Amino acid sequence: MKSSMSGFSDTRLVANYTVLNTKSKNMKTAFYLEAGGGVSFPTGKYATDIVSEENLPVNFNIGNGSLGYLLQMNAVFSHNKYGLLINTNHQLNSHTKEGYHFGNQFISQLTTFREFPIGKFGIIPNLGLLYERISSNVYKNGNKVPETGGEGLFFSSAINFKTEKWLAGVSYSLPIDQHYSSGVIDAGRKLAVHLSYLFFNIKLFFKNETIKFFQT
């Protein structure tokens, strides 16, 4: 028996603050650091009767059915057109209306990249490693949900396309080592497409820093 679900996932709104940027026109080597946070809105498909109607675990829902709070940090070391990126994301989920709590998620990625500028565009292929850890889900009564949560290490590759306002890309990841849902579930290969739009810039005149707002 095969079951499937389709639909949009939750929407994330994130703001990043540039903590440090040493890049200048005369420097070949630079370091960039930004930190930020945001909110994940429960816009994704969430079926409360997925267990009884679809015979699927609750965590097979596309959306979480609750607000999530995001923390993230990006650090980039670059020399000429080559670079090294360290990215971390932490999502803290709230409870659903029914009191169910999806496990908090932590993702960290180490990536090497090369930028190829073409006029006003940029093409950025990259390779790296991605680590993911998901806490167990919790019932309303506080008990952990069996066979939920886990962790995995993935090999990742991607190609991104950027302009002044847009960033788009395709990524592919392959599991190297994993342990999800007490070994019951195996994470397969992942293919993802992303599109981000920089729709707001605030220049802080006293520090000449930038706050960036992204919506994906």
C-alpha cells in the first residue's frame, strides 16, 4: 500500500543583521558574518486526522500546524572568487492547537564554493557537508512519540544564481550516515529548489551596517 501527500509547506520570514564585513575593493580576502532570526508560519498542509484517515504518522504532515521560531548564523571566508561558508539554523516549534509538539530542528552546513560573475549575474556552484538533528515529537501529556526524531550527515551539492535582488538555486543531498525514528525510517536523496527575494534594506548610518530581510 502506498500513500502520498502534496501541497505547500510552512512559510518562513527571516531577518539577518550584518555583524561584520571586511570586504573592500582593494582586498582579495574577506570575512563576512551575519546573524538573524524569524518566524515560520503554519501555512503548510496539516491534517489532524492523518493517522486515522491516511494511516500515516503525524510527522508525515507537510506543515507543522504551529508557529516556529528561527535562529540562524552565516559566516563566509572568501579569497578572490573562492569561499568557505558555515551556516547554522535552529528552529524552535510551538505546540499545535491539539497540544502536539513537533521536535525542534538543528541544521549545520559546511560548504565550499566558487563564484562566476557574468555581467550583473552570478553563478555559484558549491559542494559540502550537512548535519541535521531533530528532537523527538511530544504528545500533549508530555510523553515522547515513539520512532520520531533522529540525526543524519549528508553530502550536499548545489548551484545558485544571484542578482542584486534575487537568489535562486537547486540543491541535491545524499545521506552518508543516518539514524532516524529509531532506525525505522531511512532518509533518501533530497532535491530542493529555492527562491529568495531581498525586499528591504536598512542602512544604519552610525555603523554603516545592513539589515537584510528575506522571504522564501
